Amino acid sequence: MRVLIAGASGLIGTSLTTRLRRSGHEVVRLVRREERAADERRWDPPAGEIADGALDGVDAVVNLAGAPLLPGRWSAARKQVLLDSRVEPTEVLAEAVAEHGIPVLVNASAVGYYGDPGPSIVDETSPVGRGFLAELCTAWEGATEAAAGARVVRIRTGLVLARKGGLLDVLRPLFRLGLGGKLGDGKQYMPWISLEDEVGAIVFALENESLSGAVNLSGPQPATNAAFTKALGRAVHRPAIWQVPGFAMKIALGQAAEEMALFGQRAIPRVLEEAGYAFRHPTLEDALAAAT
């Protein structure tokens, strides 16, 4: 296939580009700066512009674009940036997919769609939750509706565990110093997924014509924050006995701390598994071993 990727320079996009090329696919990367390589094409989402010829011969589009959710507080201005950086590019790409008759759009979203359902298991049939992240994901996914005629896969990604980059870049140094610990009461669920399975699932979605709609990209065994903390401590051979009080996190980061760290989703990848995807790292221990 010839695959066009937006957000190709990020953690997931970089690994996805490598995986697709190793599998014999051609990758075209959308960039917002001037083109510097033969595989790059410039685009300007606010202006609704994509370089001429960028979509010629393209068999699928993968959209991973979006400003980072952290660090920092979610002020009204920051929330607008987070919203605009996701919805606007998605609308531009979805319209281009429809206009050029491209058969597949795989579009990023997040398990934050489910809000904070507590210990209840959530799958792709579960309703949208409450909170800013739920609202953000709803608008983000809604923007894909412009891709008329295409098979659209909305990947609701969990916490990606990687050797370099992502969540573990923040946690690993603290845990190795023996400063690791649970967040709040530790009962909130963390829907983790290894980077290898994140990328593998995206490739699976591109190649599997039976997949469409929402697809949870999270490991089959979500863990509570307390269990995750203990497992990471074991992985780096350090005790993880500390606790960060929830109120302290709220003071420091406000709503961002609440929804990103104290909320949790016990999300399972029902659609992915029923479609036949086999996880490379089916347990948290497997994923942490690969990432540490």
C-alpha cells in the first residue's frame, strides 16, 4: 500500500513508518514545515491546504496529529489548542479522503472517550463519559464523518509503553531512584499498551477490511495504578512504596491531573481480539520487560 501519515514524527508515527516500510509498504509523511525529503509533503491544516499530488495513488491515510496533553494546566486557551490541533486536521484529511476516493482512514482517538467509569469494564460499545477528554475525543472522532465512502477506524489508544519516549520516559528515572509510587489511592485503572502492539494494531487495522468504527488499542489485561506501580518497580528492581496524594496533584495541575492521572478506564480491546489480532505483549509484565 501507499500510506499517507499525519503526525509521523511522533512516538507512534515514527515506529509506524518504520514498520510499514519493513513490510514493503510505501509511506508519505505530511509535514507543516518546508519539505526536506522525497517522502515528505507539506500541508497547512488551518488553511485547509495539502500539497498538490500528496494524495495521488494513496491507498490509506493514518492521522496521528495532535498537540501533547501534558505537561501543564488545561487553561481555556490550552484546551482550545488541544481541540484545534485534533479536530481541524482531522476534518481536512477526512474531506481529502472523500474527495480523492481513498478507501481507508485510520484516525487517532483515546480511551479518555470513556471518562472515569471506575472499576467497570468498558469496550467499544460503552457510552461516552464525562470530562474534557471525553468531549475532546467526541469532537475528534466526529470530525472523521466527513470521510464519506471510506472505511474509517477510530483507534482509542491507551497509555503507550515504549523504551524511548512516552509515559515511561517520565516514570522510569523516578522509579530507578526508588521514588516511584502510586497516584492517589491507586485504584484507578491504567489501560496500557506496548508500542509494538500499538503499531501492530494500526497495521492490522489498515490491512484488515473487517475493522471499522471504534477500536480500543489497549492491552487485554488493564491494571490498576497500584498494580502498575508495583510491576514497574519490579521491572527496574526498585521498591515503589511512595504515594502521591491526589489533592497535591490537583493543586499542581488542576483538571489535567484529575483526568490524566486520577481518572482511569478499565478498557479492553474486544473488537481487536474478536477480529483476530494476537498481542505480542498480552500482559503488563511482558510490556514493561520490553520497554525497560
